[in-house]
Amino acid sequence: MFPTIAPPPNRLLIFARVPELGRVKTRLAQEVGDARALALYEAMLRDLLGNIGKPDARLEIEVAWAPTDAANGATLRRAFGDLPLAMQTGNTLGDRLSMAFSERFFFHRTQKIVAIGVDDPRLTRADVQRAFELLESCDWVVGPAVDGGYYLIGCRAGSFDAEIFDGIEWGGAEVLRATLAKIGAWTATVAQLPARYDIDTAKDLQRYAAEETEGALATLLRAES
């Protein structure tokens, strides 16, 4: 008989794009151009994946990649290494989050899920672990971004409701407020991590360059200066 191996109880979903000219960091590209935005995104992705590390017996780490014609086995592995991969489905970010959480809670029997993006490459395994620890005593956990959105969101299986992601005006300054209001309306408890800033503008890059000296993005910014 082959022993049954239980899947890890916790799952980190990294929502990312395949590095592709003109398809990544589009807001930043308006200021710095498509080619530089692509190089910056590739550096951010390398830093984030390096900081997060590898899956283990307690934590599955999965990259949810946005569909693109450029995606194939080679480009996906070059971008994301040997991490498990899944294609995002849905028209809006809310749809994609809802579908990803639903599938993993109901089909994979995951107990707790945390989702992040690539816009803050300084996120670490310890930051992610702290989010999962907060889910031991709270229904939801959110990492506020200073622009009014969030850099991290997670919940435990028994607390999940797909309507949390419904009716949100994604990309605006009210994303966090609207999300917290929805969670509160369901009388669910929520913990908040410290606020952080995403790298979306040239001003954000300048701030990052002044604060950080390690990693692929910091090295790239020094080379450009």
C-alpha cells in the first residue's frame, strides 16, 4: 500500500504576469517606457520569489499567472522556476481572486490561503508566515497599501465568502476601505498587517532606491543611476 500524503494546510498564491514587453507594470511604463518597465518587473519578480523561498510540508506556494499568448512551458519555467503553476481565470481581479480561493478551498481542501502580487518585492517568507499566524485567531487578514489598495489578503476556509471580492472598483483608492466594509458586513474578524507601498510610479522607484541596497531591483537601479 502507498501511504496517503496530506497536502500542506496553507497555500500562498502569488498573482503574477509572465514578463513580456508592454504587458507588465503598465502604469510605471507610462513614465519610464516599456523596455525599462519590463527590466524592472523581472528584477522585482526575482527578488520576491527569492525572498519567499520554496514550499514545505506546511506551506504550498503556487504562482497564479495571467493568461497571455507568450506563455508556454519554457517561458513559464524561466519566469517562475519550479513552483507549481495555475492560470488565472476571470475578467476582473475580483473574479480571479474569487475563483482561485474557491477552487483551493473546495477542491484542494486547503485550510488557509494568502494571496500577494509582485508590486512589493521586499515581502518575505516571515511576512507571509505572520499573515498565516494571524489567521489562527481571525477570519481574514489584509496588508494595506498606502495608495488605498492592499498588497496581501487571506482567509481561512470556514470564513471564505466569494462576495467579499464582488463589486470592488479595482485599481482605485477605495479598494481597501470597500473590502474591509464587506468583511465587516459579514461580521467576520479581520487583522491588518503594517502598511506598505507598491512600486507603481517613478517616485516609488526613487524611494525604493534610497531605502534598499540589496537584491536584483536595487542592483538594477544603481546601475541605471
